[in-house]
Amino acid sequence: MRRYSKQPIYTLPAQIVRTARIPAALNKTPHRIDRRFGKSGIAQLCKDYEAGKSARQLAAKYHISKTSVQRLLQKHGISLRRQGLTPDQLQRATELYQAGKSIPEVSEAMALSQNVVYYGLKQAGVVMRWGQH
């Protein structure tokens, strides 16, 4: 306090000095995700994932990173599923790509990541244009 007030601490009223000291235990928020969520929160997250929600959707819902969602699911014995393109999505992506759109444009139009679109098209045997992916 002396650095900012240029007044020694002993001259400040006792009430200010007492209130400035907050116990560290009260200020801490647990950093570990499993401690923040608790058992019921983790159980709900696992149920949501098993009900079909993606890790990205759960990350947005629970305000944590996708990696944290995946780590929690793996820690609790839930196998992660690969989120590829459905047959309908693959057909639409193929049509858009063959109509001349680039992979970033296709991924933006379909609200998917560029990697999902690229690998889906590649696995389907679509011939890639150079410089467009």
C-alpha cells in the first residue's frame, strides 16, 4: 500500500488494513475441471455426450474448452467418437466443392471445420483442386 499511497500502513485506519487482508482460501477458485464441475456436473456432461451432442457443443454449453471436454470424457471411461460427415452432409459438400467453391467456403456454408470437410471429401474420392484446399 505504501507504494501507491505514499503513506505508511501504520497511519491508515485499522478497518482498512483489516479489510485489505482476504484469506487466500476464500479467493481461490479450483482450476481442475473435475473439481469445478463436481460429480453431478460431470455426470450431466457425460449424459449429454452420450445423447449425441458433440464435444464442441458441450464446450460452448459448459464454457470450457473442447480439449477439457474430451479429457473429462476419457477420464470417465467414455470412448470418443469421430465426428465425420453424414451421408447428406457429404453429398452437399461434394456438390458445393464441384460447383467451384473452395474448402473454406464449403466449411463456412455448412458450419463445419475445414479439416472435417477436407478429409470427408478426400475419403469420398473427390478429386482435389490444387491451391484450393
